[in-house]
Amino acid sequence: MDKVFITDLLIRGVIGITEKEREQPQDILVNVIIGADTKPAANSDNVELSVNYRTVAKKILAHVESIKRFTVEALAADVAMLCLEEPHAQSVVVRIEKPGAVRFARSVGVEIERHK
């Protein structure tokens, strides 16, 4: 299966369980790898026959900025669902990270995989 990916989409959003985390947006890194058959788009040079990463990135950005999740797991599930709504998407791997959330760690987060 071919892959369409978005790497290190940096978004400001509210996520977490502590009062401090709920008060103001923080950095959230989103990575997605969408499994899709890109041959029809390659053969026709028509983006409509594949997954448009620009459209997906805009959907993810709008969602993460507006939703206020308590867990990274719930946010990852949201993003996976958004990606699988794309007509040509067959599977998705979503990785959500909270940079600097744990002292002495560059980042922490969750990675999930979902299929249609």
C-alpha cells in the first residue's frame, strides 16, 4: 500500500488533565501516515484520485485548535477518524506528541493505527 504523510504538523491546542494544561494552549505535534492506492492519481496526474494532504492538514489543524481533549489517546482517535473520512484513505497511523510535557524528555505521546 502506498503512503501519504504529514510530518510534524505543529498546532497549538488545549490538551491535558491539570488546571495549567486546561488554561492555555500548548504545542502539539501531529504526524499521520495515510495508506492509500496512489496509482490512479499517478497515472492521471489528478489529485482528486488520491488523498489530498493539504485538505487533511487543514481539517486536523482546525480540529486540534478547537477541541479541548483531556487525553492524547482521544485526540489521536479524533485525528484518525478525520483521516479515514477521506474517500481514498484505507488506513492511518497517527502519532500525537506533547513536546516538553515531561521533564527531561523531548516529547511524550501516543501512536495508533486504524483501518477502514
